[in-house]
Amino acid sequence: MAQHSRKGAQYQAVTANRLIDGIVVYLTADNSWSESLQDAEVADGKEAAEALLARGEVFFEPGNQVLDVYLFEVEQTEAGIRAASVREAIRQAGPTVRTDLGKQAELEGVHA
């Protein structure tokens, strides 16, 4: 499985793509998948991250609920959980070429 975080990353979460529609999802503390990064369980340290990844990988086989399960680095801020990399921020928000569509359009309506 791919890992999109620094080796020494302190905080990590697990992400995947939901098989039925390709939407980016995040593993939660109750072993479900949420479309919101704010619902993600955050692992603190290497051992906790490995255990979290193992829990997420269970959903790949045999049920094939999600694809491409991997860890990525997050930061915990006063505003909530934030992806540490541009790649994951883009995956979270959706395509960058049409901000009038997808999650960006929905968020813009909330902030308007």
C-alpha cells in the first residue's frame, strides 16, 4: 500500500476511495468511512498509525468497499484536522479546474 507521509510524521489518518462512486473517504474511530476529514480518526505515532492502517485495509478485501487504502500526514489545528500535503488537500476538496462543481461549490455556498 502507498504511504503519503513523512517517515517521522506524528499525526496520520487513513484515506481511501469508496468503490461505488470513487469519492474520497476517511476511516473513523467506529470503523466506518466518512467523506469529511473532520470525522477521521487521527493516529499519534508510528505504532498507532500502523494499527489504524491495518484496520482500514480490512475494508479492501474481501468486501471491496474501498480502494487504495493508505496513511497520510495530518495536522491538528484549532480549526480541526488539516491535510499536511497539497496532494491530500486537493483530494479532499476535489478537482481544481472547475471550482464551480463538486465539493468546492458546496463549500463556497456555505461560506457565501
